[in-house]
Amino acid sequence: MGAFSAFLLIIVAVTVDFFWVDVDRKRWGWMKNWSKFNKVLFFSGFIAVSLIIYVGISLEYF
């Protein structure tokens, strides 16, 4: 449950930062010329990699 909570916290923090906190685009400005498809692809990849890392960290050693 701890790995899922950490994963959820990271996803929520990045989403809030992108859509609500960074109104003047100083942190996410490097993506301003990207298409909507490329942004969705980037964030989907970010979520997938984060999920793989947290699932891998939470597994017990064999």
C-alpha cells in the first residue's frame, strides 16, 4: 500500500503543478510548442515508468 500511495502522490503533484501552480510556464515552458498528442505521450510514459519503478522497489528480494 505504501508504494501505491507514493506513486499516487507523485502523479497528483505533477498534475497539479502542470495545470494549476505553473501558470506562467517557467517549469513546463519547454513543452509549449508540443502537440497535445506529444504531451499525452510524455505524461503516459512518465506514469508508466513511475509505476514500474515503484512496483520494482516494493517487490521482496528472492
